[in-house]
Amino acid sequence: MKVDFLFSTDFYGMNAPELSHTCMHLLCTAGEGSFVFNEHCYHIVKNDLVVIPMPNRIKNLAAPPDMQVEWFAADYKFLQNLLPSNNYSIGGSISLNQDPVIPLTDEQAGHLLDDFHRLRDRLKERHMQFYHQLMGSLCLTMIYDIFEAHAQREATETHTDRTAYIVKQLMALLATGISRTERDVSYYAERLNVSPKYLSATIKRVTGHSVTSYIDRHTVPILKELLNDERLSLTQIAEHMNFTSLSYFSRYCTKHLGQSPSNYRQSLQPKQ
């Protein structure tokens, strides 16, 4: 059965098949244990936080009887939609795909447990009209507490590995908003002095996602912002974003917004 939110204290349940579409957030509260992720073995102790999208990729769970954990899993797409596409979440998810374990201070661990418990306590209130909005708000609090801890970890680490450098440079390019007009992988490969094949393979290996997916995640907010500006015609937007034709622009909108640009604009109008 597909779940959207789940809280548990069962370490061995964190990679259950029904959680394959979620993002797992696990905090070790006592003892120690280990698991294998992306062919690397990770050892965790008290106050270690583990963040893994699609936790069915976890293998070889091992823990003595005295190990204690608490975890909260939420639908991965639901969490992604809570944040702007160009948010710290993109860079953070890349780093976590390489090392999903974040050591927390006692204070940080306390904040995160509070977040988990607030989410746990509201799980059964599905009868509420704004249940998912409420859960989204509580998830955001948890996410920003994790971002804070992760940002502190990143500030103390240096990265000299070429693959990590390539990933960071790609994200830096995309953060400038260049995808408004440049959406071909070959453009970014040329800017980074690598082949498109190497860039695609590197990004996929390091992040688990394609170069195109990151380009689109930066482009869609730009697209929405321009469509929200009623002073611009659809033709002007298509030209502004360097689409070769209005029909190609329309297909891109339909693919990423779920509707044509004209229908999207109509959906923004207040209902009578």
C-alpha cells in the first residue's frame, strides 16, 4: 500500500517496499547500527541523522538490540513541491546522495525529534479539510532544521574530487537563471569543458538524477513567473525563453505544468 506519511521506531522497517517513493529521515537516539547505501557502508551512532530519498536502495541493515531510532518518511514528490526548485534542496540532495549521514548536536537532535513528534501527533487527522497543507507546514519546519545542520556540515568540509566539482559548477551555472534561454545539455558541457556524455554520466552517478531534470527544475519557476505577468503575450514569453517555435513552447508547458500555457493562465484567474 502506498503511504504519504509514516512515523516509526523500527530500524529494520526503514527500507520497506511501500516506502520506495518516500524520503526517509531517521535519527539514531541510542546505540549504534549500520547499513549499505550506494555500495558504501555507513555506521551511525546517537544523534546521527540519515536522509535518503527512495530508501528501498538501502541494504544490509544491522543493529544490536540496544539501538534506538525514530524516523519519519514522507512522499518524495510532496516534499519536493514544498520548496522552490532552485532552493538549497537541490544542492543539499546532491550532497546527501553521496553521504546521507549528518551528525547533529544535542540541540539539533532535540529540535528534530520535536519536529518528528509534531508530525506523528497529527498523522491521524486526515479528516481535516487542510490536512496536507498542515502536514506540509510541519514538514517544512523539519526540512529547514535539517538544512541548518547540513549547511554547517558543508561549511566544514572541502571537496577536491573532480566529480563533486563538476556537480557544484553545474548547479552554480543553473543558479544564475541561464536556463531561461539555455536548456541543452551540450551548452552546459561546453561551459564546463567536458563532453555531454561525461556530464550526463557524472551527474547521474553522483545525484541519481539526469542533467535535464536539474535544468527543468530551474526553468519551470522562471516559466511560471513569466506566465504570471499578464503584460507579456505567449509569443513574447516563447521568444524571451528562446523557444524555436510557439508550438514547442506550448509542448514544454504542457509537459511541465500539466496544461497548455493559455490554460495555465486561465487557472490563475479568480473563479467567479
